[in-house]
Amino acid sequence: MSKWWLLIGLMWCSRVVALSEQKRKSARTLAHAMFLHGYDGYMEHAFPKDQLRPLSCDGVDTYGSYSLTLLDSLDALAVFGEHQSFRQAVKWIAKELNFDLDYNVSVFETNIRILGALLSAHVIALDPSPADPRNSNSDDSFAIEGYAGELLTIAEDLANRLLPAFDTPTKIPYGTVNLRHGVPPNETPVVCTACAGSFMLEFGVLSRLTGKRVYENVA
């Protein structure tokens, strides 16, 4: 009986994902428009704050005062083909972003959202491949002229500020770290499984890009 339910499930899934070309283009256009609505609203009303407050149409620092929404949007800008906005964002971050802050942050969230954003944007900014894979003859690529790896330098600095969280008897990291002073006094060692075990991707990539194994080893 279980085999029949599996077969039915696979058939149902194939019907769901088998969109027509017209519907796929329509969905892609809608997703792009929704992203730009949010991103443009943030840039107009909230930047360089962390987030946009949609009712009051102003910005607020909710995470650490380092333009979190801009960081969150980096890879999406590239995916949606917003190359000029991507380049402008990378150049602003390379010049302005600073993590020398007396601020307590979630080690887990900082890793997946900020460190991950910096690393992916760094790789994209060095990619000479055509920005539009459907046009291999295009001279337009994601590579940013004059980019010298600044985002990787910032990413490494951020990771170094997270490393004190891993100084525990079990090597399972604390959930919170102060970006300037390390682990806060009386920080609880209790963390969820996601917080404890999801660092390998970002820390592993950072080790491969820098040649420094310390990040991959703690992860």
C-alpha cells in the first residue's frame, strides 16, 4: 500500500511543478516585481537602517545597525539581474560596513544571514561569467571592475568576532556573542540544534577562500 501512496505522491508533485513556459515567465516576473517593491521601498525610506517599517515608512535598526536588509538582498539582486544595484551595494558595503560594535548578536543568525551574504556576494563579484546565461556572447558579467576582495576581508573580520562563541568544553557554540567583547557574562550554554550544527557551509567556504582552516575546524 505504501508504494501506491508514494507513486500517487510523485504523480501529484510532477503535476504541480510542471508549469507551462508562460506560467513560469509570469511567476518569475511577479517574483521580480515583488522583490523590487520591497527593495526599492527599503532603499528610499529606510537605508542605511537595518529594516523598513512599512506602516510608518521609515527605517529602524533592529539587529546591529549594519544595513541588514541590504546584506540580505545582495544575492537576490544578482539572481534577478539587477546588476547596477548589485555593484552599487557591494561598493557601499566595501567602504562603509564595520562590525567593531559593542552589540550582542545571535551567532546563528549572523552566520547564515550576514556572513553568508558577504561570502556569496564576494564570489559573485569575481565571477566573469555572462550575467545572462542565455546570452553567452554578452559582455555584461557579474564581475565588478576594481573589486579587490573587500567583502572577503569583512567576512573574515566578522567570523573572527564569532569565534569566541566556540570556546566551550563541548565546542558547541554559545548562542550569543558581543561583536567587540566576545561572549557576554553568564551567557547560557543551552542552544538549539540549528544554532549548534549549521556553520559548516559558511565557515567551510570561508576557510577555502582564505586558506585558513580555523573556521572549518570549529564548525
